[in-house]
Amino acid sequence: MTTQDLYYDPASVAGKAPPISDETDILIVGAGPAGLAAALTAVGHGLRVTLVDENPVPIETMGEEVPLHFGGRMGAAVANRNSVLQTLLDARPDIVEALEAGVDVRLGTAVWGLFPQQPTAAWIEGAVAGLADHENAWLLRFKQVIVAAGRRDMGLAFDGWHRLGVMGVGAAHRLATVYEALDCKRAVLVGSDTQALASAHALIGKGVQIAAIIEQAGQVSGDPALLNLLVEQGARVLTGHVVREASGDALGVQRISAVAVDVAGRPVHGPMVEIECDTVLLGVAAIPAIELVEAAGCSTSFQADRGGHVPDTDPLLRTSLPFVLVAGDCAGVWGAKSLDDGIARREGRIAAHTALAALGVDIAHHDPVPMPDTPACDVAAHRTAWVRASTVHGQHEPFVCLCEEVTASEVLGLQPPRYLGWKPADAQSASTMQNGSPNPDVTKRLTRACMGPCQGRRCREQVAALLGIGAGVNVEDIALASFRPPVRPLSLQQAGQIEETAPMQSHWDAWFDMPSQWTPFWLCAGQQTVATRRQDSVLHNHSLHNEG
């Protein structure tokens, strides 16, 4: 192909860079223990340090189960933004210390994307982050970024899990300890790892009664001392059980029914256990929140001792993109870290020293790299066993993906949305569409599972477990479903606040209600708003590199 064969589409935004007026040297995402330790370490060396945290999260975003599974148990105080902001500062006094030290702290600000320069984004100089508060969205250029985005809770489908009051135990912990706005009096904990037990114990200190702990395995996997504390406070322990159904009314959960299961996850005939409660706390697994770094292009792998899929890092906590570092639960979740936030703080300091060194500030530090615990059980098999017992052998057929109303059988059968009325021509059609080992991205495109407002936060791990069950492979061998920015919901009003240059705004009408909307530009010569052949002078001034 020669340059004479090339056509230029003036409506394309390729090579047209948006203005970026906001800049920093070190961007830190997350104001938890790791992020705050990183900010306090990085500040004071002549570099601009910006710390952003999405809390306080708008109540509308919480209602979409973002960034955690809040289950509608937000108290009325969440709606008072000023009150919540003060509560947040009281809960995390290090934020005030960071402000006084000179850190540019931005609360209520989410990072919805990290964009490095690459062949499809050649216009980017360095790296750019997409930021948004409750009204606006904008771009910020940075040199190094430390992602300390924390963790979230794995979802688990059973009859009635759509009801108000079924929520992640981590979400309950945040509402109770950071927002002081958890609407819960009596709860049942589903899952028994150390992270879940620690959160449940903290909830007791906030006035929540833990009525029972339900574990599908034959024994509790979490810290024995924490378990004893919960039992002393009246918690009943049911091992070898799963939730059969959460029943209630329009206001939420009122009780749960638990059933005994055998080693294959099938219900054992006998009476069910009925427990009255207003909340069900999902503590099956704590999942590292890696969506931001994965969407940026960092390599990841399943590491059982770090809680599942995590970014691949070197001893200095650098990812495969050298300007992206991770710390805290985003870098891995294990029991000792959940019990001692000093481990996360140490990771934050290590990441900050690495970022400083990359920018020419090399100072001595003596923090050893934290090493994860040996897992108490086979992490992948344990999660699969929960999905098999609770969902596959469930009483009815609950939706695994609540947003798009996709059941387990529809995931396994790659059934497109019911409103399309499509059925495979034969039994083998569904399996051949995967064309090899099962892939969550293929499943997502065909069934719409994980494509709802919560962006797969409640069903992503369940879908992977189901694919593993269907294919007879371990869940760690199932590819990680890809993330795409924005990794936080953005309204059109917010997206419209991102600045554009005059070239970006020109010919915009070609995309809206014009004949060229559905016609390739090279077939639309002669129409005013569509592509024309470039002149030689234009070709000389616009390289293919800039077309990106």
C-alpha cells in the first residue's frame, strides 16, 4: 500500500490530543493504610504528590454496588456528604497529616482509567489518568502511579441473594467504620476466612450481632482466636452448610435457611436451619481490586497465596509497566495483612521509595518486602466448592449476574439474552463457540454476564468458577476476564466535562443521524461531513504515527 492509497477521515479523533492542564509527579490511588504511607513517604522531596480516594462515594454509585457490594444497607447519613466527609477524616487521621505535609489530597475523586502511551494512544505524552468526582471528569498527567485500591468481596448466588441486606462483609465494614452509616442489627456471616472473621469482629464493636457463621467446608479456615471471640459473642458456627434461601419482604432480608451439604456440594436430606437476621454478609473470599492496573495493561497471574489474580510485580512492587506500582490489598490479600495494617503500610513505603528513585530521588530505606502466608486451604478449589454447593446445586436457579439476569445454566450454555429468543441449533453449538478452553470474555459477549452497572464486581469470580466446573478445569486455569476503562461508572454529563480541542470537535455531526453514520468514509466521497482523499500537503504534515 502506498500513501496515495490512504484516505483521511476528518471525523476521526485519531491523533487529536485533548488538552491536559492537570499534572503531578507521583499519583497515589487510595487513601487506606498503604496509600497514606506512600504519600507521607513521597512528600517533602521537591516532587508533586497527589493522593486521590473515591470516598466518600456518592449514594447513587453505592446503589449500583460500586465499588463494593453495599446491598442497600447504607444508612441515611450517607446522603449527607459533608457529614460523611468529616466522619472519613475522623476515621483516617493520617489524611489530615498528609494535607499538612503538602500532599495534594483529593477526596471523593475516583480514578476511572490509567492510559500509558501505546500504539493505539500515540498522542499521550508519558501517562495519563482519568479522574472524576460526583460532577466532573478530567485528565491528569503523571510520571509514577502507586495503586493502593484495596479489595472487594466475592459474590455468591443463592435463592434470595438479590434482596436488600445481602452484601459484602467488606462493604459492611466500610459503612460501619468509615461512614458510621451501616443499617444492620443482626447478621449472618457466609464464609470463614481470616478477612471475613476480622471484619465481623469489627462489626460487633459497632453494635452488630453476628448470629451465625456458615461455612460450606468441613472446618473454619480463618484465625482460631478470632473465631473464638465471635463464638463468645453468641455466633453459632455451621460447618458443612450453605445458605439455601434468604427470605424477606420489600424492605430486605428477614431470615435465612441453611442446609447441610456433602463433600460434592449436594444437599443432605434433613431439616433446614432457620436463622432470623436482617443482613447476610458475604465473606467467601476477599478479592484484590486490580481492575485499574489490569485495564492499563499490566500483566497479572493467579497467585493463591495472594488471594487470586494479582499484578505480577518485582521485589520493589513494580508491575510490568515500570511506572505503575501497587501496594496494600491490591498487591495481594492474606490473613496476616488483614490483622496488621502495618504490612500494608510497609508496602506503601516500599512503593514510594521505588517511585522516588525512578524520579531521581534515591533515599535509604530498610523495609523488608512482606511475604504472604501459606494459604490455609486450596483457594481456587475452595471458591469453586462454594459456587457448586450454593449455586449449581441451589434449590431453584438464582441469577448469577443480577444486573443482566443471567443464570448458571445460561453461563454454561452460552445462552444469549432471553429477549433475543435465540436457541442453539444443536447441543454442540454452545461448546464450539468457546473454540478451546473456556474464556470469560467470550462468555460475557455472548450472555452479557458481567456487563451490568456493577461492572461484574458481584459475578466475575462466580462466572470463572462456573466455566471451570463446566470444563472440568481448575479455576486458576481460567483466563482473567479483561477490564476496560472506565472502571468506575461515568455519566454522560461527567464525560462531557472532559476538555476537547477544536480539531476534536470538528465534524462531530458525522456520527449523529447522517448518511455517513453507517457507511465507511471511503464510500462517501462528495458529502460535506465525511472523509475525502488527503492532499499531498496534508499527508506530509500528518504522519502515520500520529494517526495512532
